[in-house]
Amino acid sequence: MRYALTSALMISASGALASSPTLGGPMSHLLVTLFNNEIILSFESPSMSTVTMQDNAGDFTAGASVLNNNGYNGQFGWLANGFISLPPSSGIFVRTLASSPHLSVYEETTFASILGTDGSDDVWQWDGTMTHNWYSSDTHGEHLARYEVFVGDLAGNPLDGYTSATIDLRFEYGQDLSGRIGTLGSGLVPPVPSPGTITIMSAGLICTRRRR
């Protein structure tokens, strides 16, 4: 009886682990710095500006079920680089500037759709803590998301006197046999912009500043 009970507990624990999403690899932190009213973005590990989506068996439960039967990844994490001091009634926001078709984004703990996914607002407020949102896709190939990070009021409007910055996140999800991102029904999906169409700085840092 003791053996049977032990085996049942092991099976139960294994099932719990199987239904919990994993990041997909080592953390890749997106460092957010605020210096002289200017946002500066950088990859803590420049070599990890591209991550690989992993498959799942479709057994995630509760909010995590939005990832079921898709490729997904949670390695990218927003992280404050040093002390950030903001004026009253303001915050740091992330805005989607461009995103590959079929790339979805969900909030770390709630799995709520964010940053334009499923009709959500394309602006999302970051709370300043280390946050690893979830990215997923039902389409194989390369995917890209381009974000602007800015200081704004609590309604998400940029504050005058602050400079924003942009960063590109790249994802690989298996082999794309179509020669493009993939297909949806009978229509071809446009390809992701080639690396030559974005600004890439040395050491793998992708950071384009926009003056306000």
C-alpha cells in the first residue's frame, strides 16, 4: 500500500510539472535604464537577442492554456538596470511598433493578452519588477517584435521631456518550409523584415532612440 501511494504521488507530481510552462532556456534580460530623462535599452546577454520557441503537448491548464499546441517562449524578461526615479503619477510603458503575423504575447502571471494580441491595447505598463511575458505562435519560421519603451502618464501617454528607445526581439520556431513565415488558410503570410531593415548596433545591441 505504501508503494502504491508513493507511485501515485510521483505520477501526480509529474503531471503537475508537465502542465506548467517553462521559459524555454536561460533568462534573457532586457535591461531598462533611465538616465538624464532618457530611456536606454540593452540585452544583458547580446548573444541571446534571438530565442527558440518550444512545442508543448497541449496539456497546460487555467490561464496557461492559451499556449496549448503552439510554440512558446518566456526567456525575455524586462529588468531595471539600476535605480529608476519617476515623477509622480507616471510609469514606464511598452508599446508595440511592429510584430510578425501570428506572434502573440501574454502577461507573465495572468496570461492576459497584451501588446496588441487579440485586440488588446498595444501599450502595456511595466511595473518595474523582473517580468517574463509569454510569446507564442501557431506558425513555424522566424518571428520578430519591435517595442518602444517610454515614460508616460498613468493613461499611457508619453511625457514631454523624456526620450524613448526601441528594441527588437527575435524568435525562431522550427523550420519554415513555405519560404515565408507560413500560411493561414490559403493566404501567404508576409515575411519578417530582414535584419538589414532595422538598425543594429555593435555587440548585438539593438537600440534606436527617438527624440521627443
